[in-house]
Amino acid sequence: MQGFNGIGWTKAQTDHKTLMQKAIILLSGGLDSTTTLYYAKNKGYKCHALIFDYGQRHKKEIKSAIKIAKLTKTPYQIVKIKLPWGGSVLLGSKGQVPRYKKMRKEIPPTYVPARNTIFLSFALSYAEAIGAKHIFIGANAIDYSGYPDCRPSFIKAFQNLISKGTRDQGIGVRAPLINKTKKQIVKLARKLKVPLELTWSCYKGGRKPCGVCDSCILREKGFST
């Protein structure tokens, strides 16, 4: 796809193409996806959000995503799906969300099998249906949990899938945060005036963040001095 560099459009093409073009945003209500929404809006895209209810134990993130979509006047769809085969401690109530003092290199049990592949597939269908040319995902491959579907190679592979198996081959996947550290993401979020107090990252979904799951640790890393 001409102009796509495996992570996103080149700056020149972005400046030329963005003004009020439709874009699909994968919005979880967390720091990264919310910053991605504000980034896309700041670039002039007409955003449509997809919020997924996939049986995650931390359903509180869905409420955060809805609040953020309403605050930004972003049309949104809630997609409810079931993954009855499990494969992650985030699905259902079985299994313990691990407590970490520091991040580890292996893929953690919070990984949901093929989650971003599933989400991007829904986003691609939505994009084709409404004529959107862009799909935004808040994937990050620097300060992250080690999920294989958050890497640039995965984004590039999905882009190739679009070119091989869709009617509208001009749809581009954009991951503007993929090569940023958490501190850089927080800095960008503040610059874009993201309502950080509305975002939710904790995997346990309690009244307050647990502070010990890998998502909480990564978020804290972004705000640390």
C-alpha cells in the first residue's frame, strides 16, 4: 500500500489526507487508546469508536470508554463477543491476575489469544461498511506487557491482509504510539489535553487500581518522574 510504512502513513500523506476523513478507533478506555483517539481527532479525522465487551473481568474499562466517547462527541459502537474457550486470566473469574514488582520478558497470562486480530477484523469490517480509510489502534511495543499482537511486525502483517482480502484495499492501519515509551505517551496525552482521570488501566477492575498488575505498573512508569 503506497505511503504506508508498516506503522502508519507518512507525514506528507497524513497532512494531505486527514481532513475530516472517517477513521475507526479501537477504544478500550485505557491510557493508550484514549490518547490515540485524541491524537486522531487532533489530526482532523472524523472518528468512530469501537468498544469491545469480550467477557473481560475488568469491565470497568468499558464505562471509561463510553464516558470518553461521549465527552469527545465520538459516535461509538459496543461490540459484545464471547470467547468461551478462555485462554487468559482476564476472561471470566478463574485464574489469578499476577502481581509483579517489575515487568518480565515472557508473555504473561493476561494475554488474550489473538485479541488484536479479532478487534482489528471487526474494525476492518466497520471501516469498509462506512467508507472509513483509517483504523487507529493504541498498540505499543516499547513499554508493554510483551503481547505479540502489539508489535510493528503484527501491524504490518495485518496491513498486508487488508491488501489481499478486502474490497477496499486503501484502508490503512495506524498505530501512532507503537514506538513510544509510556512517559512519551503520557507527555503526548497531556499535550492533547486527554482527561487522564477518566482513563482506566487496571486489569482487576476494582473500585481503585490495584497497583500491582502489569498494566498498573506500566501506567505508573509513564507518570513517574
